[in-house]
Amino acid sequence: MHVRRLELVDFRSYQSAAVDFDAGASVLTGPNGVGKTNLVEALGYVANLASHRVATDAPLVRSGAGSAVVRCTVVHESRELLIELEIVPGKTNRARLGGSPLRRARDVIGALRLVLFAPEDIELVRGEPALRRRYLDELLVARRPRYAAVCADYERVLKQRNALLRTAHLARRAGKAADLSTLEVWDAHLVEHGADLLAGRGELIDALAPHVAAGYDAVSGQAGAAVLGYRSALADPDPGDEPAVLPADRDALRAALAAALARSRPAELERGVTLVGPHRDDLLFSLGSLPAKGYASHGECWSYAVALRLAAYELLRAEGVEPVLVLDDVFAELDADRRDRLARAIRHASQTLVTCAVEEDVPAALRGARYEVRDGSVKRVG
């Protein structure tokens, strides 16, 4: 798979832009702040319906415009497919696939498989659990697009259940009777969708773990063993930093989640929020016997973050459709040895898009087509 053409209208800093790409390696160069990352962010949005930089859509629309349009032509097995997205902040986004409108924008997920590494990814290792959950769930959806609906359903139920708990909490503080008549209904929905999500995460971690270990070896030069774990209150009410062993089947997961909700109900009523479920879990990263967070050096954190994206790429590639690989300003943070090792690890990718401020930072093996990016324009120069 590769991206043949990207068109933007009122996306970020671009009033209008069109870029044609070839398969293989392409390098986009230019000073900081001229819009290189905006281009690859647009591709990431097509793949995931989310930005890796911001939590809402509003910043994606150029100042003064009411909406933004991203068009992406993808080639897979000699067939072209046009993907079109209209981003309208505060409203439902619209999508077209091959010229036909889709009932839901999320139905476009899977049309472009893409793995994007960005400087922000170092926070996967040393940042908050929400970032690691997002990494896991985005890869889960990329691998099995049906999980887009599972994640959306879980978030919807969680929002409704939290609203009910919050209302009950405020009523009790005011000395009034709390209406919890529908709590069991929301519990049942949360158990159903939460168990489905947990089952998908568990399967994904099992498949991903060997690729993370191999990716870390490839980038670091076998400087340590990268190990994945999962922390969940379903396995232990107070698990600390120890990985959980979750039940293997959905019926057992439903039972465990239902028991955890019952166990936590007094605390939930006291605090007015849902305290157990996939939204509270964490993906654990270790180097040997030590957790990477808090123990790994800056260089080890970078290598681990790169390994996580390499693992996602290798997992998707092994399952039939090779994704587009995007490296956004990654080489500036790696020493010469790690740059060369990373280049060797990905040199056979069907398409690699690299952004950089200094072209010399990019190993020679990845210097293919060259594009010069300036404010509001992209020009192929080699």
C-alpha cells in the first residue's frame, strides 16, 4: 500500500495544497514551523480519524475557515481508492470512499493503513496511562476495524454512567435521595462493551509483544529486553505496577468486570465516577526486570518509543496489508548508530515518508524523492 496523492483544503496552515508521492522513500525538508508535520498529520487523520497532536478537531481547520477537507488517493494491489474527509468542528464529520458517501465517518477506517512516529511518542514511555491506552486502541482498530464501534460504544456508555454517578453524588451531598434506578442497566452495558474491548486488547498484546522486543533490539543494538505487560483492577483491586493476568475468554471477562464494578460501587458513589474498566487500565513497559518509566534513560525511552511504532508496523504488515510508515522528525533525536539501525530495519518498507529540518540527519538509505516545504507550499525538488 502507498499514498499516491494528498490534497488539503483549509487544513491547518494550508489554504490549498496537493502533493504527489511515489512508492518507496520520500523526504520532506524545511525549517521548523513551515507545515511539514501538518502534512503527515493529515494522513494520520485519514487513517485513525484522530490527530496525534490535539484532542479536538477545531485546531485542524485553518483560522477563518468553517471546515477542512482532506483527500487521499491510496494504491493497493494496483487499484486506486480515493478517500475524502470533511472536518467540521462541533458537527459530524463527513466521509466519502471511492466517491460514495459513507453513513458514518468511522467506516473509512481501514482504507489507509498507516503507522506514524512523532516526537510526542516519547511520552508513550514516560507519560500518562491515557497515552498508552490510546496507542493500544488505535492499533486495535487499525488491525480489526470493527473495534472502532466497540470503543465508541464503550465511551458512550462510560459517559452516561459517569453522568449518573455524578448526579447521584451531588444529590447525596445536598442531602437528597440519589436516583440510581438505571445504574444496573448501565452496568450491564459497560460490562458487555468493556469485556469485548479487554478481550481485543489482550489478544493484541500477545501478538504485539514479540515485535516490540525485536524492534527494541533492532534500534538499540540489543541493549536490553523490552517486555510488555498490562495493569488492570479486574485482576487485583490494588495492582501497583505488577502486570495483570486477565481471563482468556469474554464470559470470564464479563464476570470479572461485573465483580469489579460491584466491589467498587461504594467508592464510585462517594467520588461520582467510574473507577474500574478499560478506561482505567495501563499498558506496562519494562526493560529487563525494571519498568521503563522512571528507570530508562532518555535514549532508551526514544528507542522504546520507536520500537512500539516498529512493532505496530511489523504486526500490520505480517497480517496482509503493509502500512505506510511515517517518521516525523525522528532522526534528530537519535544518535548516528541508532539512525543507521532504524534505517536498516525499515529499508524494505513499501512507502516511507520522512520529515526533517536537516536532510543530512536522514540516513542515505532513506533518501529517496525529496520535497521542499515552505509556508503554504510543497514542491518536489528531487
